Amino acid sequence: MVEERVPKPRGRAAAEIRTGLFIRDWLEKVGEDSLIGIHGALKSKIGRFNMLRPKAKWLRAPTYESFLKYFGHIRRWGLVEFVRDEPTEYVHEKLVSIRMAGPWPDARPLPPMNVVTTTRRIYRLSALGRRPEMQFLWEDPLVQSLFRAIMAGAVPKPS
């Protein structure tokens, strides 16, 4: 008799703090937020979680780029929806070289600080994302386990 082996999830899906489930829980808690806000909250939660563990077993927070990619899959499934663009500003300071043009009295002045205006996209859970039967999409937005099951059923087993 051959046992059917259940594949272990790879990457962040195997971690104790699952990215998709965190996004859903965070948006249920706060209502709506920007990507940078959600990513910052996830990093904070992982940091607090790591404080209780030995350093060898620490979880690494996803990079912002990988988080954007993951969020893109969730957005394409329609689990979150765009609400609005929110204007925001931040101060961008130009870097100053340590090597100055001359001695201190002849040093060049510091460059001015620039205020950069930009927008942040705000998202919230959609009606589809709130439904409990969509749990499998939050756990694995690439639906790899579903595709594996379909392919395993479609290919006849050798006898």
C-alpha cells in the first residue's frame, strides 16, 4: 500500500506567520491601509515574534518587493479592492560628501531639503475576501495545492 504524501508548503507559506492570513487579519482590524503600512505592520509582528525565540530560529520578514508580488496575486483574485489614492509628502535630503571642497570656512553650503509629494494607494477587503470559503486563497494565492490535486487526478496512475 502506497501512502499519499501531502506536499509541504514552500517559502513563507511554511512560516508560523503566514503573509496572506496576516494581510486579511490586518485589513479586518484596521479597515483600510496602504501597502507600506501593511508591510510595516507585518515586519513589526515578525520582530515581536522573534523576540521570544532563539536567534537560530528567527523568521525573516519578506522584502517589500516580494510583499508587493504576493499582494498582487491577492489583488488579482479580487480579495482586496482599491479604495483611493491618498496624497502624502516626505522630506528627501540629498547626500553630502564627506570630502569638502576646502577647509571649513571655504566649505560648500549644505544642499536644501526637498519635499517630495506623492500618493499612496489605499486598499480594503472586498466582499469576496471576507467570505470564509475563500480561506484557501488567502493561504496560497497561487493555488498550487489545488492545481496539484487537479493534475494528480487527471494523470492516470500506473497499475
